[in-house]
Amino acid sequence: MITNERVLPCRPRDTVLITLPDATTFEGPVGTSAGLFLDAAYPHPEVPIIAALVDGKLRELTYPITRDAAVEPIDLSQSDGERIYRRSLTFLMVVAAHRVFPGIQIYVDHSLPFGGYFCEVSNRGPLTEAELEQVAAEMRRLVAADMRIVREDNVPLDSALEVFRQHGEADKVALFENRDRRCNPFVRLYNLDGYRDYFHGYMVPSTGYLKVFGLLRWEGGFVLQYPRRIEPSTLQEPIQYPQLNHVFREYGSWLRLLGIGNVGEMNGAISHDRAREVVLVSEALHEQGIADIAGQIANHNDRVRLVLIAGPSSSGKTTFSKRLAVQLLAHGIRPFALELDNYFVNREDTPKDASGEYDFEALEALDLALFNTHLMALMNGEVVQMPHFNFRTGRREAGKSIQIPQDRVIIVEGIHGLNPRLVYALPDASIFRIYASALTQLNLDRHNRVPTTDSRLIRRITRDARTRGYSATDTLRRWESVRRGEKLHIFPYQEYADVMFNSALVYELAVLKPFAEPLLLQVDQDSRQAVEAKRLLKFLEWFQPLDTALVPENSILREFVGGLALDEFHWD
């Protein structure tokens, strides 16, 4: 029996005590699961509780409490809860599909901004509306039955490989066969209604937790809809993202060209001395993409006067801008770089967020009137005294005077580049907008995605340590705020772009691994960032390392690991 009554001075030896974040305590028998304690503590939670932090470590709700511990609920409004829900929902969908269509091969391809995974069927045609409804009905049946999702620890690797072969999952076989058996000869599988499979990360205890989902037909496949953190009890309205879909299809074609469809095959390429080939072809595809964009600008050089570049953190925008400048020079166009950061308003005039802190990422943190006035003057060939923002004093100062020929193209890079409100003084036809992001599609296997956010976070941890002296703890602490800014100021405008550039490189995590791992290992195990550091370290274990010497000096990856030749390139 679990109770939160006052604990007696002499407690029975066969009980444990948990302490919640508000200092409330509950007592129960040794071995009581974290989930049962949290059920007693929060009988009617506003947001479903998905997992728990036990003494600062992420645990499944089935985790037995065997000693006194601090326990904190993790719900669907938190990043870890969201990940566990999505992963568990994917397992539910896979099991239901196999129940309805035995032998079906479903690939979870990439995520969509409205909350969903785009999925494809590889061994037959796309599922029809009626067939999708059959799968959804089976999912609902499993949810209503509240069937246990059983965790099977320490399954011998050979036994797990046999399970994968029975499912026809060659990608999982490749992933595990390239893993060092000496480090871990066992695998953790999950079992739902007799169907066993591997998933990278934790699960909910049973299907009854997975009430909110949807299945939609979608451009040659279907979407598995899931709730977002901002509205954990509902599904968002599906929206078409034609440019984003195009970028993912293009990246998929790149992977097929390279003969690498998953991390297991990437590791195989490294093991079989194909790494140099993979690097060279990947970089050639990047260069081709940048050259194509420069060509589009050159084809409209009679009207394009301003190029705006935006994208989320660690997308490689700075290196992309310089490589684009090189390609424009090859077309006879000499660009001029205008730094948006110099147009910040004085510190005391900066808008504040809901918590009363300065909001430096708000569009109103920029002097839009001055920025637009200077743009027009520069394009008219006038002399302009540029501003210089002093970040130490928080005030704008007078900078150097600039005059450029009227035929030069101005390039501006910044988070607000795609916001229509940024530039209001120029006709729209004179502006070329570019969205750059690392939109990876290289997954661990058909059911375990490599989130684009994780790739960018690992890039940023590496770069922050090298260029700013930040620890991984520092970067992880700031990351949630960075992500909030992206969702507010970048992602809503990505389809305004004239073109999207995918800065992801199929081999990048193999190169970043030796840089990021030592930084993550230094994260204080008692800090709030330890859970995220552990998750990223477990994720990086899947990648075989690759020598940095193979990375070309002009690669976008050099922005993060160092040695970028374009650092010496002055193009304005």
C-alpha cells in the first residue's frame, strides 16, 4: 500500500520513501514501480505522465524503487516525455500493421512540423484510405486493451539478430552486426502482443497511454500523427510543406546514390574503406546545390538586389553564405555582406518576454526602420555610415562609412531572414530568400529516426567548445531556449523561402563523434543536463568514428570542427 501519511520514526525495513519536487513524500513497499507512486501522487494529471526522473536519472514508469529516492514526473509536455510517446506510438503502429498485413515493411522516414512521421511501405504499394483505417482500428483495439509493452533486457545478440531476420529487417541486422560485441553482447528488445523489436530508448508501460494519434494518407505514403508538446491532448491540423517535402525526397535520392540507407550501412562503408568516396560525393552534391542556387540568383540578376539567408541554430549558415559568395563571384556577381546584428536597438529599448527578460530574438529587437533605410541607400549607391552594436555596453555606436556599386547584391544572414516584416521597403521581386537547415534522413534503421535536432545539437556542442569555450553543460542548458526561438521566429516562415538548402552530410556524425563524446562525458552527473548528455552519448555509440582529415577545407562541417579555409575568405 502506498501512502503519503506522515512517516513514522521507525519505518518498516520493507518500505521505501519517495520525495516529489514539492517535497511531498510517499511511502510504499520495496520494489514498487515509479509509475504506481506517481499514480498515487497525481491521480488526475492535466498532462499524461510518461516517465520519471529517479534521483536525476530518466527511468521508465515500470522502474522499481528499491531505496529512498527523489522522484519527478516526466509528462508529455516535456521533451523526454514527447520522445518516449512518439517511440511507443511507432511501435504500436508497427505491431498493428503487422497484425493486419503480415510481412509489411514500413519505414519511418522523417518528421513533419505539424506533428507526425512520414512513413512509406517498401514491399508493396502505398496503403489505401481503407487499409489505413484497418491499421488505425487495430491500433485503437490495442490501446483499448491496455496491453503491456514488455521490456526484455539482456537478450543475446545472436537471438536478437534472428528476430530481425524473421522480420526481414536487414537494416537492423547491419546496425547490430557492425557493433562491437565486446562492449555489449546483449540487446534490449520490447514485446507487444508477441511481436518483438528493438527501439533506441524507453517506452511507456502499456498501450493505454497512447490514446492520441492519427493516420493520414500523404504523398506516396502516410503520416503517423502524434500530439505536440504545446498541445499534448490534441493533434494539430495537417499542413502541406511542399519545399520541405522536396528537400527530404532529394536527400533520399542522395542516400540511394551513395548506397547508404541507414547508419549500419554508413558504418559498413567506413569498415570497407569507402569513407573517402562517401565524403567526396556528399561534398560534391553540396557544391552542386550551392552552384544551382547561385545560378538562380544570377539568372535574375537584373532584379535581385538582396539575398536573405535564414535557418535554425547550427545549420551551417555562415559557411553556406561564404560558399554561395564564391559561386556568385564565379557568375561575375560580387556580393556585399550586411551584418544584421549591428541593427539591434539599445539594450534598454529591447522588448521583454513573458518572464520579464530581454528578448533578443524578437523581431522588434532590431531597428527595422534604420535597417530598411540603409538597405535602400546602399542599393542607390549612397554613402552610408554603418552602425556597430557594442555587445559589451549594449548600445549601438557609429561604424565605418560604406558605399557600394549599385549592381552589387547584398547578402544578409539572420534568424529573421524569411519574416516578411523584416524588409518592407523593397519590392518582393528584388529579394531572394534562402532557408538553410540540416535536414538529415539517415536513420538508425527503419523504425529508429536520427532527429535533425540532435544532429544540430551535436554540431553546436562541438563548435561552442571550440570557438566560445562553452562546456557541453552550458550548451545543453541554453538549447531549450534556442529551440523556443526557432519555433517562434524561423520555422513558421520556412515555406516563404525561394529555395531550401539541406546542409546535412551523411557522414557528419561519424566525424563529430570523437569531438562530442569527451565533452558530453564531462557533464556533471548531478546536473539537470546529465539526462540529455547520457541520451546523446548512447546515440553516438552507434556511429563508427571517421578521421577529420577526410573532411574538405571548405566543407560546412569545418564550421564546427575547425580548419575552415573560408575563414580567410573576405568577400565584401
